[in-house]
Amino acid sequence: QPGAECQQGGRMSQRPIKFVHAADFHLEQPGEGSHDLPESIADLLIEAPYRAVEQLFDTVIGEEADFLLLSGNLLDVELTGPRGMLFLIKQFERLRERRIQVYWAAGEVDAAERRSASFRLPDNVKIFSSMRPEEVQIYRDGVKLAHLTGWSRPPGERIRPGDFRPD
């Protein structure tokens, strides 16, 4: 439970669980503005989604989060081209260097069927199955911090709360 103290070897850990949850980056959608903007401002709008995501990863690192939870629609690889996935992989690698796990429940835009198999994700990234809910236990120093249940959106379907175990 976020903010709860953990039992550890007979004493209470003073460090609460920390995680960051984010979704809907839509790296394929640059910022919009007026048609008569100066080029320097137009460039900033085009880069805005990437800069925002980079700042999100800076926050995960700065807060020393236990994990990052992503819930879909991060990018449409067909529209971003290789740049989008290579950018995300670089961000994931920044977290891997600090032993921060990433749990990704893909959405309609970033479903496995739409991602190229030629992009290899770092081993700290877990993409949840689109076939059924998956469960993951989160530990720090041998102490269980959280139990996650994730499910990437099945192609052409909606995820229904009734498909998950009630506990």
C-alpha cells in the first residue's frame, strides 16, 4: 500500500513505497499552435512531448522511485518512426542503470501487434500480456512492497474490470 511502512526483520522500514504512474504520452502527436509562429517556437512545440517524457523519467530518478508504471498509448511506432522507440529505450536504460523496474500495460496505440520486433527493450521493462491479466510482486531488500496486476489491451477489445480477480 503506497505510503505504508514495511515490516523488515522485526523493525519497520522508514522509507515508503514510491512509484510513478503515467500514460498517454502520444509521442506521435507534436504540440499544436498557430500557423504563424516563429520557427524557434514551432520547434519547441514539436519537441514538447519528448521533453515532457524526459522530465517524467527525470522525476522517477530524482524521487528514487521503486518502479515506473506505464498504462498505454505511449507512442504509435508507425507514426513516430524509429525515433520514438529509440527515445523510449534510452529512457528505460536510464532507469535500468539505477535498478528501477518499468511495468507497461500497452494500450491500443502501442499494442504489441503495432510495435516492431526489431526493437529490443532493456531487461528492466515488463510489458504485460494482452492475452490475460498478469500478476507481479514488487520487492525491495527482500520485503514485498506491492502486488501489481496488469493487462495490455487486447486487440480490438476493451478491458473489463470483471476480468480481474476481485482481491
